[in-house]
Amino acid sequence: EGVGPQNYTLIKLQVKEPVPECLKPIHEQGKKIFLAPGTLRPETMYGQTNCWILPTGQYGAFEMGNGDVFVCTERSARNMAYQNLTTGKGEYKCLAKFTGQDILGAALKAPLAINETVYVLPMLSVDEEKGTGVVTSVPSDSPDDYASLQDLKNKAPFRAKFGIKDEWVLPFEVIPIIDIPGYSTTSAIKACQENNVKSQNDRALLDKAKETCYQKGFNDGIMMVGKYAGRKVSEVKKIIKDEMIAAGEAVEYSE
Ligand code: A2H
């Protein structure tokens, strides 16, 4: 938002078996398929509990230059074509088109995540015109993610409406990954409580909570897990991002 480019890290969440129907032909060709959420907080990937898509959103599976297949919006694939990510400059090959609904419940392997498997779930505030239209969920440090996960956990009719199985949601607890001394080890829960956030629809309250978490997380946060436990977020954020990129688990993307 605002002026100037936004630089995201796209995290590669690999689709596991059983692969959704709409991705099967691609999977059967032996290609690796990834959901590719854009994040500004690569250091939080330890705490991933699920991955958000917009159920009514239009998505595609796009071939990258190295043979990987990314699930994202066509708009973002077009941008990737000018960032040396696809098969050629200005060129992006679409292998399948589908809506978000078609991939709900897909099982994913997420880099750095303490959870071995995370599932694709619906979030109604996903913006198709931002990033890749895919968002990885870290409810410990993102108020939007926390409020949306709570909505799914607390509202059985909401799960039923989208055909969400209990086992994709209920076993997933918020994982403390960043300590903000004097504030919380789960800043999103604290900020949602302070701002009286009741659901994912409380847009203005969520924006205040989000700002608090983002500022405090960067300025005061201390990693509690992983290789850099005990180090300041501000010191290790870029290192963690660069290591994921070097390991082939993430790429840079801007818009
Ligand atoms: B962030 P900005 Cl832990 N629709 O990643 C809605 N939200 C989107 C999106 C889209 N199309 N694409 C990305 N995002 C989210 C982690 C995180 C994020 C944490 C804390 C705060 C936070 C885990 N979710 O963002 O509008 C993604 O969520 C708070 C700013 O481009 C991405 O980073 O500034 C962030 O919004 C990008 O927001």
C-alpha cells in the first residue's frame, strides 16, 4: 500500500498427497506444486498453522523457470514474468485455472514450520489484487490470522459452509515463536484482546492491532524458536529470509 514498491518474500508451501482434483494432471507429470504466499514477516514461518485463500478467488497454476509450479493469482504470475521467475521475460505459462474453493483442505508442507502439515483454509479478507492472493497464517503474530483462525475454530456453521473438516482446524494451536518483553509471547492474541477484536470482520480494530504487532515485533521481538532463538528479530529477519531463498524454499517478489 501507499507509494513505492512492496517487497514480499514468497514462501513455497508444497502440495502433498492427496492432491486436489484440479491439480492432479500437473502432479501426475511429476511436477512439484507450491502455494506461494507473500509475506513481510519471513522470520515468523516457524509458527505457521494453515494457509489462507479466498474461496471465491480466481487462481491458476503457473510454471516457473526452474520447473516448479506456483499456485497464485494470474495478476501476480504476470508480475513474476518481469522478475525472472517464470519461463521467459513477459511470458507465463498457465497449466490450470480454478477457484479458491477447489483447493480448500489441500495438505501442505511449509518451510521452517513446527507443524509437519498445514491445510488450506478460507479467509474472507484475502485481497486478490495484493501479493499472490495466497497468505500463510501465523496466528501468534498476525491479528488477521488469529481472528480468522478463531472464527473457524469457534463457528462450526462457518466450517460447514466451506466443507472444512474439523481435523484441518481444531488441532492447530497458536505457537509462541517471538517474545516481546513486557508485552507478550503471542502478540497477536494480546493485541486482539487490547483492541476488542471479535472476528475477522472487525477491520478497523484489526488494523490497529496489526500496526502494534508489526512495530513491536520488529523493534523489540526476540526469537524463541529455531536456529536463532535468543536473537533479536531486527537482526535475524534478513538472515532467515536469505537462508530460505538459498535453500530453494522462498523467492523474492515485488509489486
Ligand atoms: B504477513 P501489505 Cl506474522 N490479502 O505475513 C490479505 N493479506 C495479505 C495478502 C492478500 N492478498 N497478501 C499478503 N497478506 C498479508 C505474516 C504476517 C504478516 C505476520 C504479521 C503481520 C503481517 C503471516 N501472515 O502483515 O498490505 C501477509 O501477512 C502485516 C502487515 O502488503 C503479509 O505479511 O503491507 C502482509 O499481509 C502484507 O501486507
